[in-house]
Amino acid sequence: MKRVVLPNASRWGFATAVVVILAFLSLSWGLGVRTGRPLAERTDLFFQSDAGGLVTDAETDFSSRGRGVHPILYFVWTKPLYHAGQGLDPIIPAEVTATVGSRLLVAVWAGTGMGVLAAGLIRRGVPGSAILAVAPLYLLGCGQSMACMPDHFGISQGILAASFGVYLAPGRFGRKLAGLAFLTLLAGGITVTNAIFPASLCGLLAISQYRSRIRWQWIVAASTIGVAMIAMGMGVLFLVEDLFERFVMRVEGYLTWRLTEDPLEALKFTFRGLVDAVVAPTPAITRDNLDRVQMLTYQPVGQPYSAWPYDLWQSVGAVAWLILLAVGTANALKSKDFRIPSAVLVAWVLWNAIFHNLWGDEYFLYTPHYSWALVAFVLLGWQRISAKWIWPFTAVTAAAAAFTLWEYSRLIASIES
């Protein structure tokens, strides 16, 4: 039986990866990430994204942007693309290589991660018809506009989704644990705080494997390894020149304490995060940045943050999405097969809400970290329901999301003109 299921899962994973890669490349091009356009040349234009800055880094071999919070970003992105640009420069201008290469890099990481997740879902028994019915929520979700940008968010999303796919799929304990350990290092290397998710999956996998056989010596050993890894990380922070200062500056510079100082406002942001990840409203254009140039934002300085800023069509889509999310989450948590994996996703979404109501820039900026998990809720909860009941909701939701994506493109074009 396994010989039949595994190739099928592999084909689904490969097809998913290809579709996501093509969708990300199309979306980033449609939003205006093109050589010579502002979105590919400067930061902060699109909800405080560093897209233009990272493209320029890849062209000039600038190495300091990610130090402290994105430790390996320079080595997996900037340096390879810089050398590729230098090598191709007689044929292709370096700025073109940097722009197109950055878009492709993000798309491949995100697509690969979602492919691993799709394969894991198929191997766990989720029908392909359910994946097809839910796919538009991911592919056209407004959060993917941020994930497809030449920034670290799409890469992180791919690693996080792959981690859940590895955890979810049946397989040998040793191989799964090794895979999750590797993904933990990758996740932390791209964005230090995201290592929490695959590291937690490692712990859950070990607990489910051994349960009552876990001895106190193993707990001590695991704790010792954990402390040693933290100590190594701290050592790197202190020993590498100016790394600690940059880390502290990054932390202190974006503390908001919204959760502790205004819990009701934090609740409003959390609710909007759940909705905007798939169906977002039309943003404002302001100059609320250091260079005082035009940018898209959902948080104009001096204006109240509305809990429901959606127009009529967006409201219909948002309501359809909330129904899908609520029913899917409830069913997934009640499911005997998916209760624990669903609880893991709940914890991850909750962690993001807590963390980014204490620290962070624009709240929408971080939606790629959990938007994939919200779509997974729907999939796990609705996967035993006929797809004919899912499609009407996903069609309305995806249409509303596509309208907002078009609004993004229109507003960005108005800034560029």
C-alpha cells in the first residue's frame, strides 16, 4: 500500500511546488517588483518591507542588513546572487540578475516548503480534492503579496510549512527528528524567532515517540543541549564584532508593548491579522517613514486602527473566510487524527499574535509567518467534507482577495507614476 501512496504524495508535492513558484513570480511581477521600479529599489514602500533594500544588497554585496536577526540571509541570498550578477554582467545587467534572482529565490523556497507540506498532507490521508478546493485561499490570499516580495518572509514561510509537513507525515522517528532539527537551524538562520516552531515540533515528536519511556536522564540531557545551544548563540552575539549592538538596537527599536499597554487595541490587531492574511482592505498611502516618501500602510500615523475597514465586496469575502476558518478550526480540533497537529497550529498563530503585539513594525508585515497555518486549519477541518461545499466559500473569498491584490497593484503604480 505504501508503494502506491508515496509516489502519489511526491507528485502532489512537486505539482504544488511548481504552482506556488509560478504564482509567486506572477504576483511579484504584477505588483511591480521589476528592475528600475521603486518597489525593487527602496525599502518601506510596501508595508515597511525591505524588498528594494535586499535587491540592492544582492547587486552590491552589502552584508550588514541581516546581522543579528537574519544570520544566514547574506550567505543564502545576497552573496550567491551577487556573484551570479558579476558572472552574468557581460550578458545580463547586474541589477536585472539581482531583481529577477531575488524574486525567484523567494518563490523557490516558499514553493518547496509548500510542496513538502502538501506531500505530508496527502501521506496523512487528506484527499487531493480538499487541497484543490482550499488552494485559492493560499494562492490569492493577501498575505502572499508580502510573502512573494524579495524579503525574508517567503523563505521563512517555506521553512515553517515544510516543518509542519515533515511533522505531519508518517515516517521513521529518526529521519523526521533529523529533518526537523535541520529545519530548526534553517528557520533560526533566516529569522531567529521562527526557530521556535520547528524546535517545538522536535519536542512533540520525541514525546509522542517515547511517552512514558522518557527518563529523567533524557530530560536533563535535552535541557543541557538546549542551554548549550543558547549559550553558543549568546557567544556568537558577543564575540562577532558589533553583532550584539545591532541585535539590541533591532529589539529596542521596534518594541510596542501594545499587548500590555492597550489589550483591547491588541485584540483588534489580532482579529485584523486573522482576516487580512487572506482578505485585506484597501490600504492608505502615506509618508510615515524615515525618508518621507510615499508608501502603502494599514497603520497611518495619527489615525485610529479600524477593526472593520473593508468595503462591501471585501466584507462579503471576509465573512466567507471567517466562516471557513471558524468551522475548519473547530472540526480540526475535534478530529481524533488531527487534534494535536491542529493544536500546534493554534499555538503558533497565538504566539505570533502575542509576539507581534509586543514587538514589530507594521502588523501586516508578518502575516506570511502564520497565513499558511490559517489555510491549513481550513484544510484539516474541511477535508472530510465534500469539496462541493467548500468551493462556493473559497470562490467568494478568493475573488475578494484578488480584488485587494489588484488594489495593491493600482496604488503602487500611482506611487511610481
